[in-house]
Amino acid sequence: MKLATFEVETPVGPVRRLGVPHDDELIDIHSAYAAALAADGEADPVSIADAHAPPDIIEFLRRGDRSREAAQEAVAYADEAAIERGPTGGRLRFDADEVSLLAPVPRPNSLRDFMVFEEHVRNALGEEPPDAWYEMPVYYKSTADSVVAPGETVEWPAYSSLMDYELELAAVIGKEGRDIPAEAADEYIAGYTIFNDFSARDIQGEEMQARLGPAKGKDFANAFGPYLVTADDFDPETAEMRATVNGEVWSEGTPGEMYHTFADIVAHVSQSETLYPGDVLGSGTVGEGCGLELGQFLESGDTVSLFVDGIGTLENTVR
């Protein structure tokens, strides 16, 4: 199942909703589930929909299997029902051009980005990875307040002139856990999305020379989307990944090339530390998945499109 966070304009301003793409429309999960309950004679369908199918993605993830079941029921009902609005007064369906698509997790609970593709490490460092890289999945923490929506223009920071993209996949945690063994990690991953970790390479290089960071080199723009695909509908081992710049293919790869798997990542991060629904774990860049490795960088006005088979295309323009 694909999940989409979107905004709709109302007389009181934009309202954020959670939907499922279906036949060129977005099914509003909360409205459609409440309508399905009302059609079955439920006396208080809105309260139950509030509890089991909330319009906030992190609250939705916290409900676990019950929210997934509610979403499935909502789509099935909206697919056959003749009504346009449910008991909340909200519409059941929206055309794509009526809404603004946001990142599937517009404000993650936390954001960690890893570096688990061996080819990328070799290319970026210009040498063999250190022993520690093979022993554990290393990462940095980025800011969760700089998430960029699909289609949004990335305003490049004034302190940088070396613009780069990164072709990555991200796992989103859906269940609270601590000291999670790798063999149980799949139970804690709600789904996957595309991640473009935009990088200001000039300032990043200076930061890394000082043996700390990255910080200003990374924190200004983290693009996610266009959808969160639930783990049961996505295979991170085989999905093809591709980056194009102004329509020209620059990078290709697959998550199957990860030296440390997402299961390894979950197990490592959760050692004596709690993972929560809405935590985002980036894979890091696939081999030759950024301009730094290719020896070519973005220019103002360039449009970067990241494609992952089974998820879709995440597109952003830099200026």
C-alpha cells in the first residue's frame, strides 16, 4: 500500500490529510473510513475513525495493523460508494491536481542518514573504507525540520556554491522498540520512501576536515517522497534506483548493493536506544549516486528526479 500526505485548501486555510493513491485519485483515509463505518450502522463513526485512521502519518503509524486495516477498508468503500462526502463533511476522493503533495512524513520524529554502500564510500574517500565502516553501519543525525516536499524548489544556502544531490532510500519506523535483534527488524519498519539528501559539498568538505559534522553541508534540505510504501509491498533488495538531471540519467543502482542491510541498521541504532514511530533511517548514497562521485555538480535551475521502482519519482528543482 502507498500512503500519501497531502494538503487541501479549505475556507479556513490548508488542511493536512493522509491518503492512498488509487486510480488517479487520492482516497482520504479518515473520511472514507468514517463513511464506511457509518454505512455499516456505527453510531459514532467519526470518533472511531479518529482513533483508528487519524490523518497524521505518525499517529497513523502508531496504530499499527489496525490503521492499515482501516486504510484498506476505506479504499474498498470509496472505490464502490456513490457518495462524495462522509460524516465528517470531508470529501472521500481528490484528483491529483486538487491537492499539494507533501513529504509522506512531513516532520519526522528523528532523521538519521547512513553510509552503507561500499562503492560510494570508496569513491567519496578516494581510498578503501576503514575497518570500522565494515564493523558497523555509521551515520549522522540531520535536522528533521528541513524536510522538502515533492516538487518543491530547493533554495540553496547562501554560504555554498557547490550543489549536489544524493540517490538514497529511506526506511520509516512504525513501531517503538529498543535492543531489536536484526532478525526481528522487519517488524519495526513501516515502509520505505525515496530520500534526496541534498549536499552543499564545499562547506561539507570544510566541516569534515575539522573531524565533525556534516552539519551546514546537509541540514538545509532533505527531500522525501512521493509516497511511503508499506514494507509488505516493497522489496528493498531488488528495486531499481535511478537519478536524472534535466532528463539525463546520471546515476543508477539498487538497494541490494547495501553492505549493511536495513535490518543491520535497526539493530545497531536500537542498541540501548529507543526507536519510535516516525523515525527515518536513510540508506546513504548508492554507488555513483551523486555528483561528487561523477565529477559534475548541479547548476541553478536544474531539476533532479529520483526514481525507485515500486515507489515512484521524487522531483525537485534547485536554485
